[in-house]
Amino acid sequence: MQFSIALSVLSFLASVDAAETILGAYIFHRHGDRTPKSLPPTNLTTLGYEQVYTSGQYYRARYLTGSSKINGINEDVVKLTQLSVTAPVDNVLQNSALAFLQALYPPVGSEESVQVLTDGKSVQAPMDGYQLIPVNTIATNAGSEDNGWLQDSSVCANAKVSSNGYFTSAEYNQLLPSTGDFYSSLIPVVNDTLSEKDVTYKNAYIVYDLVNVAEIHNSSIPSSDMLTNETLFELRTLADAHEWGLAYNASDNTRAISGMQLAGEILKYLNNTIESGQKGSTANKLGIQFGAYATFLSFFGLAGLDKADSDFKGLPDYASSMTFELFTDVDASGATIPSTDDLQVRFLFHNGTASNTSELTVYPLFGGSSNAISWTDFHDGLAKFAISSTEQWCHTCGNTTGTCAQYSSDNNGSSSTGSSSGGSGMSPAVGGVIGAIVTLAVVLGSLAAFMFIGGFRLVSKKMAGRATPVSETAEGKA
């Protein structure tokens, strides 16, 4: 009996020692359900609003109020220094972020939202104390929800070349003809929107996206009897392969530029979390970014997550999210974060909307087997491919003009110092702008001459009869 009691006490003490503390987190989140890309402009639907709002409720319960609460974070009234929220300049992604935040930090209520002025007058905050949280824009170089392909609006030259390389790959050249009959069979389903010539594996995602949205929202679909479970599964599987090929290539990381940038942002934010905490500050507790599914796929490939589960090579559903939790097993009851030697990180992912009935799952990073790794191993693992500075981005992308001019080897270190005779040398930024204007003038002049000699004329887009996917150039996808 005494021995049993002793074991119970030891077990209790061990559990106390092993209790962990969440010190910070970084969430990357996809938008909710939206209208199809082939009928721009895309918009967040009511269903999409509900999906990301539900996800926001889940993360509130996880990080603000529950047993996994981030140490030191404000529970009810937001403290903006503790939170960083970003999304590209895109109405679907920006609105998704706003919906998520409405649930993460809901209105504080009428009693808590009254301000008394010096003259004694009371002012009631609108909408029952709705909390205003800014969503900062972020330059992802990955386009908007109106784009159909991976890297079209990317200004990263090497990424565009690499991504377009998929269209000359053995896999693509095998799938394009072998799936011809399958896509031809779907023409009656989509030909009110897409031209027959565009219903091929070349536009695998565009076709899938149109059918997927129709399956969710349309009460009737042309030739719907053709959309059997087997057909829908093949349509999704082909779209998975197409998008994975555009987003990631094991022999060329540049194709995954969006995942590389995300890795740099994660490292920067969590580094700030650690530095703030080691100074006793509660700043930089929770980073949240909304972005494209292509960024998910790029990061999955770079981090070796497809080795943990082959499903990571597939498209994440609407409102999917992944999070990186910084935690410690040592005593962290105070505000100060322990030494980096005592810090660990784990990666969690949920396909689709996370909720209290369908929670996040932990997966090992970098092809390993452990569900948690030391901060040092996490930092070093991401640093192998993370883009953390403008100079690094310029060199990776092979860009030498505009902002990147100052890092170009052609400048021989003289671009930022001006001429030695009088300091009147032109700055890289001004030089880049002037160069772009001169180039544009030459191109426009040549185009005008070509059109005059050849008898061509410009035609308004409004004359186009039906929606057609963009040309064979990889574009920004979400």
C-alpha cells in the first residue's frame, strides 16, 4: 500500500515536471469556399465565411482559452502587439482573414466597450464592442484568386521558368494525351463556361475547380449523370498531380519560391517571439497568414511532409490550416521564455475546417519520425531553404532590375555610392524605373510598327464569347 502511494506521488510529480507550455504559434490558413476561378472576380461565399469563422473559433479555444493557451496572450481583449495578421491583396483572402478574426477575438460586449470621456459623456463602441484588428497586406508574388495558374503574376523570374518546366516534363507529356478521352467526356458538363479546346489536362485545375464549385452550389449541372463518384475522384486526382508538379520539384527548389518565402516569414516571426519573451515581453505571440493552396504544396514539398503522408501531395481543402507551435517542457510559469536549448517546435495540419470535433493532427517535419523537434533543429531545417531577405530573394530569382539592381553583380558595388566625381550617380531604383520606361517605349514602338505594317488591330476583351483559361504560363493559384 505504501509502495503504491509512493508510486502515485512520483507519477504526479513527473506529470507536473513534464507539463508543457505553449509560448507562441504561427498559423498559415487557406481561405474558405469561393466562387470559381473561371468566372472572375472570385468571391468568398456564405459557406466560406462560415468555414473560416468556425476555424477561428477552434483556434480561439486552442490558443486563447483552452489547455493549450499561449502563455501570456490576452484572452478576451486583443493586444495588437501580440498578434500579426497578413494576407495578400485579394478580396477572398482578406475577407477570410477578417472572418477568422471575428471568431478569434469576438466582440467584447456592451458593458466592456463603453468609454467615458473627460466631460463625463459615455461612448458606446459600435457592433457590441466589435474588435478592430488590422489585416496587413503581404507581397506573396503569387497572384490572386482570379488567376488560374501558379506563377503568372510572380516577379520571380527563375520561379516562372521552373514552374513552366512542368509542361515539358515526362509526367505532363504522358498525362496530357492519356487523359484526353477523359476530359473530352466532360465537355458537355463545362462547355457553357470553357471552350472545348481548353478542356484538357493542361487546365486540370480549372476544370476541377469549376466542377467542384458546381457540385457544392448548383442545384442542377449540365450532363450531371456523367459526374459519378469515380469521375469526380479522377478529376481531383489529376488536379492534385497537376498542381503538385507546378508547385514543387525535388531537383529545383526555386519552383517552390512561395514555400521558401513562407519559411522565412515563420522563422522571422518565431525568432521575434523568442527574443521578445526572453526580454520579459508578451509581444509577438501569434502570427497568422492567409494564403494560397500553392504555398501549402510548395512548403509541404520543401519540408518533406510528403514522406510523412502521401496525402500532402494533394490539394488542401478550403479553410485548411497548418500551425507551428513553439513550446517548452521546463517551468515557464513566468513571462520570460527559457533558453533556446529548452525550446521545441511541432507541426500540425488539418485538411479543411478545424473544429472541436475535427482537430489538428501532428506530423513529423523534414522526413523525420519525431512529432516534436528542438528549436535548433527546426531553425536549421527551415534555414536550408528559407528566403529571409530581399538580397537572398533577388539572387534566388535571378532578378537584377528594380529593387534587385543593388544586388546585381553587374553593378560591381558602385550602384549605391554614385559617381566618384560629384556624387550625382543615379540610384538603382531610379535607374530601374528609367530603364523600364525606355524598354516599354521601344516595345510599344515596335508593336505599333508591326500592327501598321501587318494590318492588325486591337480588340476589346468584351468581344470574347466565353471564359477561357489563360495561356500556358504557370499562374498564381489559391
